[in-house]
Amino acid sequence: MPGGMPGGGRGGRGGGGNIDNEGFYKELGVEKTASESEIKKAYRKLAVKHHPDKGGDVEKFKSISSAYEVLSDPDKRKQYDQYGKEGLEEGGGGGGADEMFSQFFGGGGRRGARGPQKGNDITHKIKVSLEDLYNSKTARLAVERKKVCGDCKGSGGKNGAEERRCHDCNGRGVKIQLRQVGPGMVQQMQMACSTCDRKGTVLDDHEKCTTCRGKKVVKDRKVLEVYVEKGMRNGERIKFSGESDEAPGTVPGDVVFTLEEREHETFKRKGGDLVTTIEISLTEALCGFTRTITHLDGRVLKIDSTAGEVTKPDSVKLIQGEGMPHLGSPFTKGRLFVHFRVAFPSSLPKSTVAALASALPSPPKPSLTGEEEECSMTPVDISQFGQDKGGASQKDDESDDEGGGGGGERVQCQNM
């Protein structure tokens, strides 16, 4: 049957000979698999080269700007990839080529009519565990926002209602208030008119929309699916474009979720590396050990020391490929560091001491004359070193350090 699929051949990506879903990519000189940053970089380069203010061709500049306007918007790009140019709404949207150039280069484009202002973003923190960042996670979160009233289409009034000038501010949107700040002293302040909310016009109560009561927006609750990718980090931002509060004449802002990582009991992370600490006994440190590590995905890793190897206190071993997945390449993983602590016993039985002495290399023995003095030792923290002032005050210590010698005259010896 001629014509192919219904709707002018709007099939899947690349389906149907009439669909042009490659021209915009060719215009910017990028592949269809190009990332957002690659598209942005390509447009920046071409915009500088072809902008009319810099001697470039006007039509070429409009062409590359139209391509960027579509490919830089995830929703428009998806529509274009699937249905081509015909699938895009007439007129597209946005502020045009000069506005995009101005956004890139700090106002270097031609002055013209600006597009609608973008609303404020809504930001939320979402707490995640290290397991979530290792294995990925999808969370369904409800967001409270404002939405343009569907009954009055954002006008705030009934069909045919007209706004009148606000009598409280006389249509200026602001009111002047006088406040006495002292005897014979008055301060003049300009305040926003609460009656018309700075607009200067109001609707009579009987003409207001019965749904939004003249506010033009209503409360809305939307559930968003937040996908935490493998390898994401603390502080990473997940953005939902255009899902923030709506208001008439403005472009909705974004809903942004910021990841907040909870501290883990077993592992600590730095970049793509993980580290865990294992405590072993003195016997294991000297004679060898076999231990297991339960990883973040539930796998159990078996580790052991080679025969005859002594594990020193605070030694570290490395396991390649058992760290965090790399963001965007989850099958590539970082490193796992294993830090060993040795638990020493507080005392040993005499039989054990004798057995160790016979098994371990003999230590060097000092030569004794019999005239040595016996001393006893007690446990102490090294931080106490230097706290004994030797009978001198702190001021005397400072004087000694500066070579004051207690304030007496200096005596020098001379060679006769």
C-alpha cells in the first residue's frame, strides 16, 4: 500500500524513507550518538564562525541555530529522532538564533524580542546508600508544584471577564507608606500592593475562576521516577526539565534532585576506589589467615595470605576491579583497598611465651655486667611527651628558647 505507515510514515527511528532525522546532526557536524556536551561544543564553534555580526552568512547561522535549538532539548531531540522534522511542532519555540548566541557569549548577539522568562527550579535532596550508588536504584518521589489552571487557561477569570484597575495602588502595582522613625522624622517606603500582587489590575470576586479563585494556578502533585545510575557520587544532580511550578507567560523551571550519600559501616569511597578495614589476630598475622568480604552487591569475596607471609600492622593490600562502577561505563570498576589491623593480646601465658620463643628467631641479647639498675615501665600515651616542664614556668621556657638565659648578663671567655 502506498504511503507506508499511517500518519505519513512516522515509524520508529530511521523508519520510512520520507523521515528526515539526520539533517540537524549533519548541520552541526556531529554523530547521532553525540552527547549534550558534544552538541553544545559544535554549536559554539559554528556560531562564532557564521554569526552575521562577525561577517558570517545569515542563512547559515539560522540553519545551525535551528538545528541546535532542537538537538539541545532532550524532548525535541527525541521527537526529531523518531519522527523527523514533520514530527516537530510548527515554530518550534525558544528565543531564536540571536538569543542562543547571546546566552553562549554574554550578550554578543543582536538585540531583539526575548522569549518567555524561565521560572524557578524546585530542588530536593535524596538520601542514598553506597549500595544504591554501586547497584543503581529507581525511586518514585512525589513533587508538589503549581500548575496553570485548566478551566480558565491561566487567565484567572471566567470566560469574558475583564480586569479593572486596582484602586488600592491606583494601577501602579506598588503603594507608598510613611513610617515615623523619630521626633519630626518620617521615612517613606515603597511596598508591593498585596491586593493586585504588583499587577495593577484585579478581577471582581464574581468574575474570578471558581477553580483557582483568580490565582491562575492550582496545586498539583506529580510522581517522578528518579533513576540513580551506577557510579554516581555524593552531590550529583538529577534534573527533570520543565517539571517545576507553572505560571502564565513563563517557561516552567526544573525539578532537581541532589544525591546525599549516607555513611557506610564497612566501606569508604573516594572517586572510583573503595577501602575496607579488617581486624586480624596476632596468630593470623604471623601464621596466615582466610577471611571473607561481603561486597555491596551481596557477593562474598574470599581473601587469604600466602603461607609464611607475615601481615604487618596497618599494611594494605589491593584488589583490582572490585571498586565502584564508573559512571557511564558500569562494567569498568575501580580498586578495592584492604587495610589490616592487628589485634595484639594484652598478655600471654608463660607456656605460650616459651613456645613462641622457640619458634621465632632469637632477638639480640645485651651484654650485662650486673651493675645495671632495675626500672619498671607503665603504659602511657605519647601525647604526654614534653608535658613535664622541668620545674620551670612556661615564661621561663620561652625565655630559654629565645636565648634569654634568665635575664643575667652574658659572659664570654676570651683567649689570653
